[in-house]
Amino acid sequence: MPIIKSAIKRVKQQQKRTTRNVRLKREVRQAVKSLQANVAAKDKKKTEENLKSVYSVLDKAVKRNLYHKNKTARMKAKYTKITREVVGKSPATKKSAPKKTAKAKTKN
């Protein structure tokens, strides 16, 4: 156990970060396992819902620097490919309406 005050603080911070990272990694694993279970059961609706939750959890992990963005992109592609076999189309992607551009103001 450290004696210096700043070292004590560092240990506390590391413990907090470790528990946060472990919790987030557990969420990722649980989401992936549920997705794989639904793919194995060939349940289309639940598979699509789980894929959305996997995307969400992976994005949170990237945001909190738990995974690198390229690793997450590979994981997303992998799970999308697996899901596509069950669903038959590109799942969890919606075509959004085109963005409205601001009209140029004219001076009179």
C-alpha cells in the first residue's frame, strides 16, 4: 500500500476505472452471447433487437476508450454478417431521410 498521498489517490482511481471497465466488458459479452443465442435459435425479431443493443454497447465501449474504434468496427461487421444469415437483409440499418440544408438568405 502506498504511503504518499498522491499515490494513494492513484490507487483509488485505478480501482474505480478497473471496476468500470470490467462492468462494461461484461455488458459487451452478455449482449454478444444473447445475440449468438438468438441467431442459433433463428429468431428474427429478437436477433435484430439484440444487434441494436450490441451496437449500442460497443459504441459506449469506444466512447470510454475500452476498445479501439477499428476493433469495434470489425466486431460490428462480424455480428452484422452473422445476423444477416438469419434475417436475410441488412439488419439494424434504417435509411434516414435526407438532411435538410439551410437555405441561403437573400438581402433585399
